[in-house]
Amino acid sequence: MLPERGRPKMKRRLIIINIAALAAMFVVVNLVTLKEVWVLAAAVAVLASFAVYSVNEKLKKQSG
């Protein structure tokens, strides 16, 4: 069994992996159907910034 401290880190990793998988799925769908590069770039930028923001918030909670 995992210690209680290890679970939030694993959960955070799973969230980031899920966000990355969602971005990859959107990239494939966009390239097949829309072929719009700017939509692709905007979506990836938003998802990446969300992932960075969530990690920063978790680090702030741990330190303070």
C-alpha cells in the first residue's frame, strides 16, 4: 500500500498525464478534420498553461 504522502503526488501526475493525453487527442482530431494550425497551437498553449498553473498551486500549498 502507498503511504498517505505518496497519493497526492501520484494523483497530480495522473492529472497531468490525462491533460497531455487530451491535448494529443485534440491534435490528432484537429489535423485530420480541421487542418487549422492556429486552433491547434491555441489549444495546446491553454492546456500546457493549465498544467503549469495546477503544479504551481500544489507547490504553493505544500510550502505554505
